[in-house]
Amino acid sequence: MPADLATMRARLDQDATVTVIYAEPVAVAVVRVVECVKEGRAGGFTSLSAEVEVGGAWRAVPGTPSLGGPSGSVLEFALDEPVQASAVRVTGRVGSGVSLAEIDALAAE
């Protein structure tokens, strides 16, 4: 499904938000964030949260992924119940610098 991805620009120790907007609502059970691989560096977020937009309102996705792992980490947030979302967004505090490879909205398996 085509999506628009806003770019993220933030200084170290500031919050950055990336939003993915879908052309039509998609089924979401998990929001997955994949950091880019940066040789010799750990992942760059010091905090991270996720939200889904349902019916024009943003809802927090529960959970706190384990941060500070190796670069290229896969960070996931699971919803209690799947929803039909028109957008997802993640907000994180930038630590050592962040590059994102993917932000995915995954349906239930």
C-alpha cells in the first residue's frame, strides 16, 4: 500500500517524530520500527513511542521496546486489539544519531 513518509530531522537530545500516512486505512496489530545498520554503533533512540490514527484521533500503542541494542535493531509495539488506521507515527528522543530503515504497520498473523 503506498504511503507518504515525513522526514525526521532533530538534534541530539531532542524528540523527533516520523509519520507514515496511508492512502486508505490499513489493518494494524503491530507497529515495527527498524533502525538502519551503522557499523560499530548502537541504536540511536534513548526513548521511543508509537501511535496510530483511527477515525481522525491519535491513539498511543502500548509498550516500551528495549532500546540501546545493536544498530539495525527491530523495535515493536503490539496493540491490544487490531485497528484500521489511516496513519502511524513514532516519536523518539535522539541519542547517538538515528537513521530509520523501515516503519511498518503489520496486520495480525
